[in-house]
Amino acid sequence: MKRILIVIATICALIGFARPALAFCGFYVAKADSSLYNQASQVIIARDRDRTVLTMANDYQGEVKDFALVVPVPVLLSEDQVNVGEPKIIERIDAFSAPRLVEYFDSNPCAIPSPVPMLESRVGALEDGAIMTGRAGNAADLGVTIEDQFTVGEYDILLLSAEESDGLETWLRQNEYQIPEGASALLQPYIRQNMKFFVARVNLEEFEESGYQKLRPLMMAFESPKFRLPIRLGTMNAQSEQDLIVYLLSPGGQVELTNYRTVKVPSNLELPGFVEEEFTDFYKSMFATSHAKEQKKVAFLEYAWDMGWCDPCVADALSPEELRQAGVFWDTTSRGGGSNVFITRLHVRYTRDRFPEDLRFQSTSNRENFQGRYIIRHPYKGEMDCPAGIEYQRNLQQRLEREAQTLARLTDWDIQEIRSKIDLPDIEPRPWWRRLWD
């Protein structure tokens, strides 16, 4: 095993020095997943043509009995279009696409490299647990119509349509939905577009019998030419900025936003070695700094890749069964040996004033790979009794300073504090004959 690791490290070093932008054969160290954020909503959207399967993680706070969800949908959904998902599937797709930290180890600059073989590059419902009827007597008076109602798993589901936003807000309050004052202003645009409202509340009896400790994600499938994700209603309960991570799956290529700019997170940058122990703080600071520089009006691309492989891999690629659980409904096989599923991971930090519209998407055929990837290169610390070793040490000082400057620029951390954490090497004086020769 030791010899194998040495060979791999040698190959990576040779490739890395030759063409660092193309070399992804570092060792995976850490990842920046959704657990970094206290209030990060997560949504999986699998879409092919006009068909969409939407999976929502329910990151509620408080008692399960108080959970309620109101989502605008473009069409009325029937019972067979709503399902509960596997709790682990969002964690799996999050881990697979998370920004990652990798590390390399410098080889001995005095060693004579030996030939190595070429490797192929891929290295509550009501108290009695019944379905809500919504006080049908006054629903019509308020311009609210209960189009359908059913139970799916631990959820009681209502499909509503409304004529006026004031009437819908009143109806929700009368049925004990805790929504803030002034909600009608956010509901009105959806009513004007003739959208329906998917309303879910926990069926406590079903939840207790299910044996689950947490609510499972809700999935809904529908067909519509509109490729959107409503986020405006989510700002009603927001006390500050909200984080949203959207995993978009398509058979073609990247999915792009059409009504907001998309910016790639800073990537493929070399950082000081101590970041390995502080990667969580680094990524949160880096994202906040980048967000502020873009005036808080953009979405960040954190990952775009064929789901059939990864380099480096933060987690195993999803199996065909896991892709199905994530909502993929088309054939996932591909002639090229990869997967007929492409993932786009977008991270949006939004507020009501900065994001006045819901997110609108379009599918593309762009299969360009991208990942948020950060690099640590550990200096060689053995004996270096050759001119190349002394030159390596001199260049190393410059490299470590560049890494410190990069980290300070990305995070706005104090440059002096960064330098104090860097283990600077001891540089031997150049021999008299080398100084004379120079």
C-alpha cells in the first residue's frame, strides 16, 4: 500500500507541476455541504422537457404539529402526483456535489524522477387526525376553492385556488396557519398568474405510526412549460438572509437562471495548509465575501458535472436507484460510459428586496464541468542537499506568501493573522560557490 501511495503521489506531482489546471488527482480532504448553514433550504428539481419532479427538504423549526407548507404550483396536482421521498437522498446529492478541499504533497526536489506508466484520466391536521375541510362554509365567501384533498404518508394535502389574495390570507388564518401580516401582497402575483396552492400539514397520527423521527421530504410531479421555483413566499417568515441550495438534474447539460446573474464561486485556488482544519470557517467567509462583492444579487454556481463520475470524488456517485429516488424519471444510461444525468448546483442567498422575482430556469446542452475546488500543497520537509532544493525553498517562501494573500482576498481575514499561522520553512544559506556563480 505504501508503494502504491508513493507512485500515485509521484504521478500527481508530475501532472500537477506540468498542468495544474487539468490535474484533479489530489486527495480529498473535506467538503462544504449544506450543514454549514443554519437555515439552508434544499430543493431537488429533476426536469426533462415540460415534466418536472420537485423534491423539498422540510427544514422546519419547532414542533412537528406546527409544521405547515404553502407552495404555489402551476397546475392542479392529483394524489398520484404527490409522494414522500427518501430522507437520505438529499443528503446524498448534497454530499456528491459539495465544494471540496483537496491536498497534494510536494516531492523531493533533489530526487531524480523515475519513469512512471501513463494512467487514463478519470481517475396538525385537525385534532382527530382527519383531512382538513377548511371550514368550507366560508371558503367560498372568501373566494377560496378546495380543489382536492388527500393524505400522503404523514402529510394532509390540500389543493387550493383563490380569487383574491386577501381572501386566501384570511382563509389560511382561519384554519390556523401561522402566516405573518401582509402575506396577501406576496400571494397576489401567484393568483394573478392563475397558479394553484399546494398546502401541506402534518397528520400527527400517521407521523407517529410511521416511526420516523423527522419529516420526510415531499415530492411532486407535474407538467408545465414554466420552469420556475417560487421563493418569494419563503421570505414572509424570514428574519434575515436565507440560503437556498438547488440541485437541478437534467438529461442534457447545465441548467441556467434566466432572470438573475449566475457567478461561479472562486475555485481552483491554492490556500495555506492550516485551512484544512478551518475549512468550514473558510468557506462560509469566502461565500459571504463573494456575495457582498456581487452586491447580493446573484446566484452562485458551486457544481456542474455528469452524475456518472467525479474527480475528485467527495462521495460515491448516485446509483440508478438513488437517481430515481431523487426524481429522475428518464433513461439514465449513456453511450459514452457516463450518465445521462447532469447536475447543476446553485447556491442562492436572498432577501425579499434583493430577489423581487421567483427563480426562472432554462435547460441547456452545455456539459462543461465545474466544481468549487480548493487546494492545499504540503511543502516537502525532508533533506534537500542539492542546488534544486535550495531554489525550491526560496520559491516556497514566495508561494506561501501568495497563498496567504489569496486567502486574505477571498475571506477578508487579517493578513498578519494568516501569516502567523503559516509554518514557514527554514532556508539554508546559499553556498559561497553558488553566490559567486550567480
